[in-house]
Amino acid sequence: MSRDYTPESVDPRDAGPELVSNARQTGRSASSLEQGPGSDAQDDARLAPERGPKAETDRRVEPRKTYEFRGRTYAVRTSEIESLTDIAKFRAVASEDLEEFQYHGDKDRMRPDVANLIRQGLVTEKIIPHSDTAPRRMLTLTKKGHQFLRSTRTVPPNQATYYGFRKPREAHHDANLYRLYHKAAEDIERQGGKNPRVVLDFELKKLVFHDSAKLGPEKHSAESKREIAEKHGLQLVRGRIPLPDLRIEYEDREGNMARVNLELATEHYRGSTLAEKVRAGFSLYARAQDAPGLRRVLDQKELTAEILSL
């Protein structure tokens, strides 16, 4: 799927001198900040219904630390920082998917975390319609949330992050890429891979276009295009450099850098588009309802490729 917007990221070096500090450094506790519902362990316990007698009563809730950023104090726990990071990597994430992958299906643990992030203005939530499927409840970082996350230094400098909703169709596409990432990451982890980095299509597009622009008139030659493609781990297919929806870069079992290029194919893909993605060597994923039609297209093109289930 092509997009018409570019990533908005903040270099952590631009975050300013106001950095994070914990409650002992500020002398203020999280409970003294008038945080409201979902702000501390007591509120979390009130928000989470009891599911069992003693086991749930004894369940420990991680306390929140206070962070000073740009004259304001925020209270967040580790799981909330991890949620901010997950959302920022993909710009938009469906609430149900965050619950499934980040919180392992534990809705009672996710709900107070998300409520706390929204209340502090770090995350915003919106129900976004879709022309083909039911509307979905989506989460994205606010600009303030994005700047706050980068200031914590918890995201590697080479990992691009984003904030704010764009067009509804692109928001759903971003959310689907989050599911796609976790499907592929499971295989990578089983094979001993670690330290994955997410690279979205427009980040790759920016790199390819930058190198192409430096060549001037030579950028149109097949040899120049092939060199650029190889530099970025891509292939030249019939004079074009196809870009995947998502790339995962990671360290393999032996500590070598590896990558996998992933494409989220839909029923709207034309035969020529699908054939180009196959010839580029991308791993194809699709929703269960889209897979049969895509296989028919591959058969018509006399192409063989595995279509993995999203």
C-alpha cells in the first residue's frame, strides 16, 4: 500500500535539558499529583474487577514512577512505557491488538494503563470507521506523548517513532502492520533472533529516494537502481524497486544482522502488484478471507508463493 505522508520523529538529543527523575528525586509521590482514576495501585485495584479470591487480592501492581518533563510531572509504570513504545513504532494500534500482544490478553491490566496515559494527555483514543470491516478503537500518541517517550531514552536512537492519526484507511493499515509484526516476530524469536527493529515502508522510501536524488540524471539507469536496491537489501524488479510494507531487522542466533521484508496483501491487490511483490522476495501475509482470492491471482500469473495468515 502506498502512502503520501512521511514519518515524524524526534531525536532524543532534541528533548531539552528537562529529563526524567523518580519520586525520590522530586520529593513528590505519584499519589500527590492528583492523578485521578488509574493513577496508582489503589486505583488500579478499583478498576480491575476481582476474578478470584486470594490470588487476585495478592496480585502485585507495579508502582508508577514520576517523570519531570518540560515543567510537568508525569506518573507512568514500565508497562505503560512499553505500550507507548509499541504504539509509537506503528503510529496507530488497535486497542484489542495492544491487549492481545502487549498485555497477553489481560484486559484488566491494560485498562488502567491506557486510562492513565489518556488522562495525562500522552495518548489519544478514537473509533475509526473502515469501508470493508467494522470500526475499530485505535490508539496513537499525542505530540506531547511522543516527545515525552523520546525524552525517557527507552527507545533506541535508530528506531523511528510516530504520532497522530492520519487518514482512516492508513490508520487501519498501520494497525494491521502491528499484528503483522507480532506474527513474524514470533518466528524470529523461535529461531533465536533478538533485538528487533521496526522499519516501515515510508522510512525505506525516504532512504531510497535520498540516494536516488544524489545521482542526478544517472538515477534512471538500471545499474544505478540496482546498486541502490542492493544497498538497502532490496531488489530491482522490471526497472522498479518494490518496497515492503514492513521490515524487521534483528540479530540472529550467531549475532549477525538479519532482516525480513514483509508485505500485507489485500483483496484489492492487482495481479501486477502482487507479482511484483513476489518477485521482490517479500514474505506475504493476508487476512484469512483475502487469501483464496490472492492465491487465484498467483495461479493466473503462474507464480508460486506462500501466503501466511495474519
